[in-house]
Amino acid sequence: MGIELKNVSKTFGRKKALDNVSLKIDDGEFVCFLGPSDAGKSVLLRVMAGLETLDEGRVYYDGEDVTDLTVRKRNIAMVYQDFINYPNLTVYENIASPLRVAKKYSKREIDKKVHEVAELLNINKILKQNPEEISGGQRQRTAIARAMVKGAKYIFLDEPLANLDYKLREEFRTQLKETFSNREGAFVYATADPIDAMALSSHTGYLYEGRLLQYGDIQEVYNYPRYSMVGKYFSNPTMNLIEGKLNRNDKTIDISGELKINVADVMDKLKKEDYIVGIRPKDIGFHEGENKVPIVGELSLSEIVGSETELHIDYQGNNIIVLEPEIVHYDYGTKIKIFVDTTRLFIFDKDDKTLVTKTGGD
Amino acid sequence: MAKLEFKDISHSYEYSFGTVKDRNKAKWVINDLNVTWEDGTANALLGPSGGGKTTMLNIISGLLRPTEGQVLIDGRDVTDLSPQQRKIAQVFQFPVAYDTMDVYNNLAFPLRNSGYGQAKIDKKVRETSDLLDLDEYLSEPAGSLNEGEKQRISLGRGIIRDDIVAMLLDEPLTLIDPKLKNGLRRLLMRIQRELKLTMIYVTHDQHEALTFAQYVSILNEGTVVQSGTATELYENPKEPFVGFFIGSPGMNFVDCNLKGGVLDCKGFELNISHKLQEKGVESEGDMKLGIRPESIAVSKEQQEKTHPFEIQVIENFGHYYILTVEGCNSRLKVQVSSEMDVSKGEEIYLSFPADKLILFKEKKRIL
């Protein structure tokens, strides 16, 4: 049971918004589509929901072809960023409106359903207020309550957190995840923020210029990004990508002719000369150790994100991001010695950007 | 460059306009603020919207006259001076540049207005464009540049005059494309250091504030709750609000009662007599316990001094998970390494290291 897309394409003018996309979403999954702006995330959601016609391909709900079914006939709901349908009506009336429009629920049934969903989303205390009197986070929850109240099986959320400040995002993510785990069907969510995708979803897909570069279980995509773009994006903070040359004699990949990364255990997979080495910021640190190679660079920026510090270190023209799990302070221009864990590297082909292998096994 | 000061500044729009005549009945958006921004420092005003940030900024720049109190620049009272007379440069969310005018003339504009001679103008435009990496665009119309480059023009127009005393930045990166933000942020920080500008950066984004500024003032409901460096605010919040606002997710709070060295958290107890003694704290009674999600120790097995909690929500952040857990009459967030195997509904055991506990009594930190 679920949603299936087969070879879906959509063109706007000369631009391919979706390019031969096929995928399957099972009930019970929380799916995030991730990618830069304009990659086709919104179009994909709209196609699944029936808000957009297709040029090619078919869409199935529970095995049934719904490609030509209008949105009204599908059991779905859509949530946009900071979107309230009726700014002049109370929160209660906003949530109740889809039930009233359906004209088949009694006043008591409506009241019961509104209260149930409001309680689930923790907005039962603000039902009598108007949208302008409540916070951005509460408005967003109202929009979701409205989407859920009719019991829609599939809920599509298009960047619902984009306009919220980070404290509200934090709170809202937890709430959304908790809400989701208590219902049937699937949530399908589009975002440009990899943290949303990681925190919320069970499955993720990465879109790039209308193509679905990778789709699958979240842990699998994280562990095996099929392309360097996926690895870079699906990482918090972004994965460091550094070009290097294979040195067959030393069994190393050499970066800037100085840093030598031992790749002896994966030599059989490396047939070419030029590679891109992917290093997650968490795999670089201040501590020496076995299989760790030192780099000396200069601190160019130190960013404090949440409860962690991202240090940007300039090494031979490469900007290398190092993650420290607390708030630390260094002066700019400080020479810093860091150690790269060579057992956790991703090696991508320099030409087609595909993942060739990883060091250190699983 | 100069030092800026707020002396006993309060502001009420109603009272200033005279719509409310009774001082005690008026709504005060800013309450009795005393703040100093030292010469040549990078500062931030950080807080949720509605906290009074914009009002404060307008009082500094001179767009708004405070109902009470004084604004000082290098010790001189400027409360009654106009923004032009104060010589404070401002950068806003929207870049301010004339699209049809080339970059050179955009930068020269404030100097022409102040009657600088052509030779001097030319020299200043070249210096400023060099500093802001705008030199290659000097003959291009501003309209052909991207938002990040345009924001650099706004910045240039602000700093090009020799006589400015400080620079105010009102959420200058909020509307800039994420890909351009980093470059602009670095540029801002570099200029601040090179020119030794006194800068005040206003934002609701802790990432921006803590990254940019040496000193951050946390503003909430019209008062500065706490000022300090990023590390101070993170490690030593003086009020629960700071603990919540700084850090992601914020600090957990548990209502509790302290008696005889034992903290009764209405579901679990913590003996902290040793720590109280060490710090010389004698206070007892109702309190709020604060602990950060990353400071709680998590174990899969029950041990001495651990407390059982059930996992409600698991959020994956790549190298760590944030778990929302319930138990012992509390709901908490805890951080664990993603190498740990966890599942929803599972029982885990938490312990609270005494040296990481913070106690607040009536909103003020006592331990």
C-alpha cells in the first residue's frame, strides 16, 4: 500500500522540471525530498497530489492508477509554508473548514474531530484565537491540523518550516515527528534543509535538475551517497570534498602533493587517476590517533551552530570544515593542526561524481 | 570610531505619543536599559521578534527619541541629535543601491552629498571597492549584480565616509541566498576587524549572532537578559530564557524542590549537597533545574543513580540523535551518538552529572 510513480516527466517551457522519475512510497513512511531550490521538489509533490498534470508517466495510489484523477477525488491534503486559509476566522474555524465544505458531518462530529486533531498538535488552547494573535509555529500547526482533520491518507508538506525561526523549527520538528508516528498513511515533505530531512524522515530522495539522483532508506543514503552532490548536501554540516590524485606506488591519494591518504585496502577499486575525497566534518578532529593524518591550516571562520562549532580551515586553498561538539573560540588566522580519520572516507569519481568506494569498510 | 552607551533608557510608544497619560498604565517596550558597546567591538542584539530589538536599534541610530534616558557617544549626550548628526551608518535587510547607477557612483553618492572633492571621492571609492571586492564591478550598473553583491554596495556606502562613529546592521543576511551568505558574513567580519568598527548586529538567529559578534546581548521582553561571549552564554546562562535560547535544542528544565541538599524533581531525586557546599549555596525551596541535552548521560542498563525514561521521538542529526524521552514525571530532550542503537518505546536510563546541573530560583541562577 502506498504511492508509486512510474517514469514521470514534466516540462515547463524548455525546462525539464521532472526528468523520468520513478519511486515507491510505502504507507508508514515519512519521506523527505531534498535538493537545492528549483531542483523540482515542489513539482514532484504537486504531481503526486494531483495538482499538476504530467507529460509522461503514471501515478498509482495503492496500486490503482490515479494519474487522471483530480485532486478533489484523492484522499490527500497539502500544506504550504506559513499558509492560513482564512486569516479572519478563528483557529477552530480554520481547522473545521474542510469538514464544513464536505457537508456530511454533524456539528458534534466536527467538534469532536477538531478537538482531537488540535490536541494532537497541541493547539487546543488557542482554538478561539485569530491567526494574527498566535505565533508562526502555532499558525503552521493550525495548517497541519486543517490538513489532517479529514483523515487524509497522504499529507504533502512543501517547505512548511521555511519561514520559522530556528527555535520554532526545533519545537515543530519534534511535534511533527510525534504526530506522524501516531497515524496511518504517509507524510511527504519537501525541503532545502538537510537537517529537516535527517531529523524527520525514514526515507529520503535527492533531486537535482529534475532528476532523482538517489532515493531510499535514510540511513542507507547517508552511509552510501551515490553521488558527491548527495554526500555534500546530505550531511550536517556539508561534507568536505577535496580533489586528489591516486599514487599507485604509495597506495595513497595525494592532496596538494602533501597530504597522503592511505587507500591500500581499496586499491583494487581505484582504476583511474583523479578522485574526489569526501570527508565528513565530524571525522576531522584535534586528537591524534591510529589511521589519522595531520593537516595544518589557518582558521578563516568559526561558526556557532546550535550547540556545536564549525571551524572553517584554509588548507592549500581548500576550505575544510571541522566540527567541534561544543562552543569553542579561536582567533582568526590561528594556525590549527587537525587530524583526518582515513578510515571513514568517501571516494568519488572526479568525472561522473559517482561513489567509487569507502575506506575502512562499513 | 566610538563607544556607544545607553543610560537608563526606557521607551513607551503610547506614553511618548501621549495616548496614555499615566506612566504606570503605559506599555513599555524597553525597560531601563543600561548597555555599553565598547569602541571597535563587534556586538549583537539577539532575541525573539517582539523583544524590542528594532526599537533599540532606532534609538541608537536616532530615528526614535527614547521616552526616558540618554544615548551617549564617547560620553557625549546625543539623545537629541538626528541620525545625520550622529554619523551612524546603517545596513538593512534589503540592499540599498540605485539599480540604474553604476557601482562607482553608488559608492560615491554619500560623499558627494557631504561635499567631498573629486580627488578625495575617487581615492575613497577605490579603497572601499578594494576592501569589499567590488573593484571589478565599478562600471557595472548595480541592477546587474546579485543580492549579495548589492548588499556589499550598501555596506560600502555605509563605511565610505571617514567620520562615521559606528555601524548598525539590521538582519543584513536574512534575505540573502544561503549560498552567498557565508562569503558576505566573512567579509563583514573582516571589515569589522580591519577598520576596527564599532558594529551592532541585530538578529533573531543565534547562529548569525554568535558567529559574528564578540559580545552578544540577549534581549527578551524589553530587557537585556544577559550579555557576554558565545561561550559564556552557553555555559553560564543567568536566566532560564538564555539556557533555552542559546543551544539547539535548548536547555531542559524540571521544576523541583531543594531541601537538605537533595533535589526533589517530583519523580526522581538528585543529591547535590556536595556541589552546594562547594559553591556555598544555602538557598532552599522551589527551583527550576536546568540541564543541556548534551550533558545528560544515557545508558541502556539500569545502574546506580540512573533514572528510567521511555523514548518517545527520535530525531536523527547525522552524527547524533536527539531523543525526546518521558519518565519520572518529566519530558526531556537528550543527545546521544548515532552509533548507539535506539528505538521508539524503548526504556533507557539517564543520569545527571552534578557538575552540569544549573539551578534557577525565581528565574535567577543560584548554582
